[in-house]
Amino acid sequence: MSAFAFAYPAILSALIVLPAIWWLLRLTPPRPKEEVFPPLAILATVLKRQETPAKSPWWLTLLRMLMATAIILAIADPVINPRTSTLSKAGPLALIVDNSWATPADWDRRTETARLLIEDAERADVPVSIVFTSEATHDAVPTSAAVAREKLAAARPRPLVPDRARAGEAMQQAFQGNRPGTLALLSDGIATGSDANMFKALSALSPADTRIITGNGAGAVALTAASNGADGMTVTGARLSTSGASNLQVNAVDQQGRVLATAPLSFAAGAGTATAEIKAPFEIRNDFARLTIEGQGNAGAVHLLDDGFKRRRVALLAGDTGNDMQPLLLPLYYIQRALQPYADLIEPRGADLSKTIPDILAANPSAIIMADIGRLPPESSRPLQDWIARGGVLIRFAGPRLAAAPADDPLVPVVLRRGERSFGGALSWSEPQKLSEFPKTGPFAGMPPATDVLVNRQVLAEPTPDLPDRTWASLSDGTPLVTTSEVKNGRIVLVHVTADTSWSNLPLSGTFVDMLRRLVQLSHAGGAQSADKAGEGGVSLAPYRLLTADGLLDANTSTAKPISIRNGETAIASNDHPPGLYGSEDGFAAVNLLPSGATLTPIDVSAAGFAVKQEAMAGAEAKSLRPALFIAALSLLLLDSLIVLFLHGAFSRTPRGARAVVTVLLALAALTYAVGPRPAEASDAKPGDEQLLERLDVTHLAYVITGEADVDKISEQGLEGLSQFLTFRTALEPGDPVGVDISKDELSLYPIIYWPISATAPMPSAAAIARIDAYMRNGGTVLFDTRDQFSAVDSGMPSPNGQRLQELLANIDIPPLEPVPQDHVLTRSFFLLSSFPGRYAGSPLWVESRQESQRQTGRMSSSGDGVTPIMITGNDFAGAWAIDPAGSPILPTVPPDETQREYAYRAGVNIMMYMLTGNYKSDQVHVPALLERLGQ
Amino acid sequence: MASIGQIVQQTPGNEVLARARQRAALVPDCMVEARRIANTVIAGWHGRRKRGIGENFWQFRPYTDGESLSRIDWRRSARDDHMYVRDREWEAAHTVWLWADMSPSMMYKSTLCSVSKESRALVIMLALAEVLARSGERIGCPGVMEPISARNAAERLAVAIMHAPPTEGLPDTGMIRGASDIVLIGDFLDDADRIMERISPLARRGLRGHVVEIADPAEESFPYSGRTEFTDPETGEKLVSGRAETIREDYQQAYLARRTSLGQSLRQMGWTFAFHRTDHLASEALVALHGYLSGNPPQIAGGGRS
């Protein structure tokens, strides 16, 4: 990383003239004209302060020398990490490119680097072999540069851990003993378990020159695990670079992409892992669909949650329906109160178990709780057993009926002694028993000991060798209180006391709520699986939603194979099973990219065992110092001007003058603040109702305050221009344009929001983007303007503004887009238009694609009467619309053509009319038919 | 940009003399008006319109007792019974001292005019000498030449000046005696009070003075702009003005105020004051001086065109 070179070293010879510049500068500051002037005495009386011209002070000369040096160096263009284009011509170029989960952030630069290498190879006339480590198949046979370029263009980052060993072996096989010339590994910088094998395979190739090109993957952060605790969700994150502390934010997102909760993920300096605790009520945690790290658009920073975290459906059954007038005596009363906040309860009508049990099973509950039910009839018992075998959880409470039931009940986890045991009665020596501490294993592990619970009666289990393993809770004398047994995929749990207070005061304690919650948590949220899936080797789940490389869920599941997950196992993503959700809408399992407890470590180049050059990628890593030097020279120039002014006494005349200058500056600043578009924080002070009403009275055009003064100014002037045009031409008379702060202001007041994209503006927060998303869902429209029609044309890479737009939209559920088609309402909503130019004319205007099928599936974003929720252009509308107070245009169109400006205004009018009238104009085509139907 | 003003070499005497004669040819003879004539024995050429020593007839007047009998004009007395004495017109010469400042500041010449101040001063002085010599006055130059009355006085004065050591400021005036006129030609850029300090003793001694201030147009209009370093040719002192155009008005006021106060002080003493710019014709100054000397001051004082 210490490479340093000049792009134009010849310019450095200009440094020779520095002494000459020094000599020139040693002369006085701008040399005065010399004049003989006899009446000097008179002049002296006028010219109060006599100035003795002296040579400029040495430090001023030094400053100017520095300025000259900086300019010369800047012209010579020093570059840190220049790209070396020396390619070994000994053999083919072998490229191993990581397209793993960590690469989306620098994918463009990565392909650019690879493309440059391929170009070098083309120039050197050597074949190219290119493989991508995350692909399923590798074709490493050296081909022409053109084919390699095609492969490169086709490659996309994949949400997988790279399998470098396979890539290395493919390379080894393809070369068949031939030596490659240059071998370049474009790594993501993260070590994998297969690195050693890859290096072994590569060293067998013995390339003439090996390079490892690492991107800025040092910022890679991933979420590795999440676990649901009693009052919060614990998220574990890992990062690659351990230098310095870093504070990230974990967002918990629901299925619609709304952020439900956030928590800070703080890595201490030197630590590679960190945990975040998302505190949220249980009900809200049920809705968590995935966890993401704010600002990281890749698959590693997303942790998918499956229905292990979801709300359960629980059916309640009681042997004794009891009397509704005395609810406290009902056996299910305490269970209902305990579970209502955490689960959906199903309570059958009627007491006929042979009818209610099929009803319950038809509802496919996650768990069934039976309070004091003895032996079930076989016709009821069998479907229940099937249900348990398919993954149901049966929780039973003891009671007089159960105590009286025969011992060979298949729905009881342990063998019970007939009858119950009672403590502390009048004829008993023993005291009522307390609960002992919960064992370390089992679902109750970690719960505080229940010191306030006293058990008076219980049913007793026959002692068997495996009884301690099946016991989840016991009394202080060691007799089990909660026992369990697994039945195929399901489970039966027995609590040895009643669900009401007749046998113990357990139902009155908080421990009861916790125990029930944890027991219910054991069940599958989707209920038991259907019978055909319940095989011995676990269930086979078809892919349902897959994670894209950008960390979003996608319905395209064509690349994945069904996964079979054994009960209690966590599946690991692989090539066949990319990370995502497997199953169906009713129930799915999450397959995450990284296994729980994974850590990220930098790739160990020293393990290669052969000489390896390390390089940085093309693009920003090759950092030109030219701008910095020019800025330094400019600052020195300013400083020099100030010094010269100071030396000539510009500031020392009168202190009053200085004060006046300061006053004027302050006044100017205040004026700027007053005139400039202000973030609406001041106006949004409570109560802001007057302002809302004011905004509602008249339609206002709105633009997003990007935070860049010049962009905002043009936006305001542009919308002002459009407003005037609208007032002049149409019945719409909009009010003054309004700048909105998308993180604070009420957005629903505006039919359309103009958003000029600027790559240099601060990135809006996730919350602000979520607000925009909500605005679009609710029928609003955002007109994104990247204003880069020309910069986007030249290079294949998206422009900075385009990239920023991609980042903005990454977290918004946008519909499919298309350029405005010929028959779109936009082309005739007021004027008849065929194109939508702004300052530039080339970029199409992208709107929501009008596929009827999309409409019917009820896309969230197309609620506004068929009006597109999003428009994207690169034509810089506001620039064309912008007028100054005198009404004359500010910026020239490109090409300079006033007709184009007129058409830009017309495009604006059409867009506004489209916003306000929807597809009304498209109905106009039916006017003849309507008139005919009306009989006219 | 080339500088506006420059210091030029002293003008050669013969050239100045030639130019002075051209100027003098344009001016009629000048008879110095002498209110208080020095009773010198040196005869002049022009009558004083009063009786005295001379060659031309002035008047007959009755003989009074005690007069020398030899003065009786017998031819006139024979006509009647009275005795007449023949008076002659007094033809005494008046002494006019001429002095021109030759200090380095006078060597100044700007691009707005064609000659230096010194050159113009010498031309005026010599032309005046020529005119006065033609009228038979005695011409002297303090510190340089004793007063002489000769036809070629201008030429001799030019030679004397050429050979005289350079002087600074006003000359030693000890040699000036009696009632005579003095003409001072210079730029008088010093403080008005200082100049008056040196001139007022002369006035107290009864000298009648005529002061001509020679100014370069550049000194008066101050056509400088931008950052300019001004040098005093006499002291070598330097002064830098960051933006010369900003002080133009102030300077002009100060310059004109000095001239006004000098002129006022001189007039209070009974002297005359005229100023002359080198971009105007030397004749203007000459005519003005001619007027002052002959007691007919011009309507418009000075060399101004307006």
C-alpha cells in the first residue's frame, strides 16, 4: 500500500525553476511603478502613512515557494497505489475472482479491475482463464479476452461463502501442467476454510507472477447468530477488521420491510465480534422477519429469522368445562391469562372431545394444552398421536381425572402411579414442597428459582432410569414436576399439577407464565407438518424466498434445490442451497449465510508458501493527490492574499472597520439563513397545524432538501419556474415550492416530491427512506432525478449519482420499471408529448411498468389509482425549469435550445397533470363508447 | 508602463538663449516701472518722464536763485524777460535682479509636456533679460552676475549661469542694494511659510519682487494610478502609495492650497505672483512678467489659459 508514483514525472523538472521563482519572489510584493515626484512633501502630507518598500519577509517568500511547489507537484499528478500494468507474458492470465457475499459493495470496481487485467492480457496477446469462486461450476480453460470479458460481464456477486479450493482445483485441471503467466486473485479479503487447499493447487501451477488484489473488504460486517431471549433478542455480529471501535446499528425488519426495532452493535477496538440486544416486546419480536445491519447492502449483513421466533397457535382443552360464573375455578382460566399475550388461543366450543379434537386439529395448532383430561378414547387419541408425530407439542396438566386414568396412556410422557400424592394434609407428615432450582438443560434453563411456589398435591412418576433426563423441573424433594418425552417430530409435556390453584399455587406465580411461554416456544409456528413430509430423515423444504447478494429477499428460487433439514439442526448455506427461506408461506425455515459463531478473519497470504504480490483494486484505491495539492495551493494563495492585505494595513486602519466587516459578515450569514431553503425544523414546531392547513389550502410542489445548498437552490428555482408555467398554462395554480426534510416533515401533503440525487449529499437515514417508502405506498410519487444524463453515457459503470440512487432504492420495495411507453397517460395528460427532456434530452423517463398481472397481485406500491409511485430520469428537470426572480432561465439547456426548455416545461405540466388526475386521461379514449351508451 | 516623470539633463545655455531670444522678439520693450528709483549715477536709456539726468529735452522751467548759471538756456531766455533753465528727462537705468531655481527638482519633466521646468525657467529668465537689456535696464543675477547694463546682457547672463556652481534654493542676496526689482523663477514646492521666511527679509529691504512659479502639469493634475513609489529628486526620499488614484483629489487640494497661500502672502507684501505650467507657451509667463514689471498687470494673472 506504499506504492507512489507520478503520472507525469517530466513535469517535475519544472522544480528547477524554483530558484528563479525564489529570486522573483524576493523582490517586493508587486513591484510599484517608480515615479520621480518633486512635490513629495505635499504628497507626504496627504499620504498619512509612509510606506517604506522593503523586500518581502522570508516567510512570505517561503509560503509562495510552497505554493509554486504544490502547483508543480499537482501538475505532475502524484498517485498513491498506481496500477501496475506489467503482466507476465510467460503464459495465460489466470484470474480467480471472488464473487462472494462480501463483494457487492465494490463489485463495480472489482469487475473494473478484472477488466483492466483482461485488457492488459489482450494487449500482451495471452489467453485468459477466469473463474468465480462462488459459482457452482468452473470453466477455467483459457480463452480469448473477449470470451473472458463476456464471462466477467455475466458474473454477479452471490450470497455465498466462496469455495476457493474448488476454483483452484478447476484452474489446476484446466491448465494441465502448463504454467500460467500472471495469476491474480481478486479476493474479498476474508479467509475461508478452503484457502489452504487453493494455495496448494495454485502453487502446483507455479505461475510466474502471483498477485492478490484485495478490495476494501476490510469493512465487511456480518450477522452470525440471533437468539430470542426472555425480554429481548440477542444478535451476534462479526467483522473483518478489528482495528478501532466501530458502532453499527442493527435493524429488525418485518416482512414488509418496515423497521420495527433497532439496537446498536458496538465493536470494541480489537474485537472481531460483538453482540447487540434488541429490546422489544414479545409481540413485536414475533413480527421480526430479518435482521439487517444498517447501511450494509449484502447478504452477510442480513440474518433471516424463521418461524422459530413466531407467535404460536395454541389450542386449549379441558376435561371440565366448569361454570362460567366462577371463572377463577375454571381449569383453563390461568392458562388463558398466561398465554394470551404470547399466542393465539383456540378454544373449542362444546365438551365433546371426539368432536372438538378433530376441530382443533383441523386448525393445525402449534401446541395443544390439555388440563386434567384422563384417557382419551382411541378414535380421538389416534389423530392426536399422528399430529404429535408430525411435530405437534402436547402439554398436559395433571388433575384428578389424570390421576385416575390407567397407566398405559400413550399421551403421557412417563409412567404414572395411580392416584395422587398430597403433602401437608392433616394426616401427613410431609410439608408442602417448594420447587427446586431449574436444571441447566431443558427449556427452563436460566429462569430464576421460584421460591414462592408451594405444591400441595401432585401425580407421581414411576422411577425409571431415564426419568432424570426427561425431567425439566422438579420439587425440592426430587420428585419431578414437569416431564417430557419426544414422539417422532413432536413432543409431549406433562406438568404434574393442575392448571388451577387446587393442587398448588403455581398458576398464581409469574413462574407459571414463563414456563408456559417457554413450553409453547418449543413448538413449530406453522403447526405440525403434513403427513407426507414427515419422513424419518427430517423434512424436505422447497425454496420459498432466496436472499439476493444485495441482502434482499427475492421470489426467484430457480437456482436453489429443496433442502432437507433434520429436526433441531441448523442448515448451512451452500451452492445448492443458497441462503433464504425454505418451506412455504405457512411455515419456513431460514437458511443463513454464515453458521452461528462464525468469525471473519483476513485472508492469510503467508500461508500461500510462494511469493505473492499484494495490490489494491483499480479505481479509488489508486488515489491521486492532485486535488489535495491543488487545494493546498489554493489555500496558500488565499492565505498569501490575506497576509498581503494585512501587511498593507487593510485590517489595521480602524478597529471600527474590522468590527464593521464582522458585522457585515454576520448579517450576510443571517440573510443567507433567512433566504435560503430552510429545513422545516423551525416551522415544524408544535403546534404545526396552521402550517399544515396552509399547505393543504393550495397544492404545493415539493422537493427533497438534499443538504447541498446549490442543488436545493436549483430545485427551488426549478419548481418555482414550473409553478409559474402551470399557473400560466393550466387551471392548476400551485403555491410556492416547498423544500421537505424527508426525515421530519409531513410528506402526505404533496402529490409529488422532486428528489435530485446527489452522490455528495449526506445519505438519508434508513428511517427517512422508510418514510419515503410509506409515502410511495400511500399513493405519493417521487420523481428521482439523477441529473447525469451525460456522465452516464461514457463509462460502463453507473455514475456516482446513479449508484446513490441504487443505494437509496435498495431498501424500498419498488415495482418493475419501464421507460414511458408510447401510449402512456403521461404522453397526453395535458400536452401531447413523445419525450420528456430536461436540461438534457437523452435519458428516458422511467415509470412503473403497467403489467396488468402486477396490478392484480396487489403490489403494495401501486395503490394510487394506477399512478406510478416512482419516476426516474437523468435529464435534470429542475435545471431546465429554473428561473430567476426576473423570470429568465438560469441554466442553459444542453444542447442550447429554447425549444427543448419549452418541452421540459411541458413534460413538467404533463407530470403534474398525471399526478393530479391519475389515469383520467386514459379514460378519454372511451369517451365515444360512453357517449354512445348514454344514448347521445 | 513607463514612468510619467523623469529627471532630465540641464539644458545647454546656447539652446536656451536661442529660444529665449525667440520669445523675447515677440515682446515689446519693457520699461520697468520704478516708483522709487535708486539714485544711481548710471545712466539708462529710457526716460523716466521726470526731470533728471539725461540727454533728451524734458521742459523749460524758470530759473531759481542759487542754481548754476551754466544751466540757463540762453536761447530760450532771450525770447522774453525771464530766465529759463532747460531740464532734461531723467534717463536712469533700473536694476532688475533675475534668478531661476536650478535645483534638481527643476530638472523634472513629465510626459505631458515637452520641456523641463528648469529649461522653461531659464528661457523665461533669459528672455526677460533680453527684453530688459533692450530697454537699457541693468540686469543682475544674485550670486552669479553683478548687475550690468549692456546690449548683450542676456548672452552674458547665460554664460555666467553656465559657469556658475549649482545652487540650492534662494541665493545670497547680500549684494542687492537699494531699491531694485527682483524676479524669482522656480517651483517653490517647499512649505509656503518656509518660502516666506526667506523672502520677507528681501521685501523689508525695499525690494520689489515678482515671483513666477513654474509647475509641471503632472504635478498639478497628478495623473498617477495603481501602486506607485514616488521619489523626491532632491532628498531621495521615497514614498509608496498603494492606490495612487485614491489620493488624487486630496493631493490636488493640498497642492493648490499651497499655491494660493503662497500667492496671498506675496501679494500682502506687495510682491506679485504668477504661476506657469510648462505645457503652456513660455510667452504667456513672459507677457505676464512684462506686465508686472511695467506696472500694467495683466487682466488675468498667471499663465493660465482661462
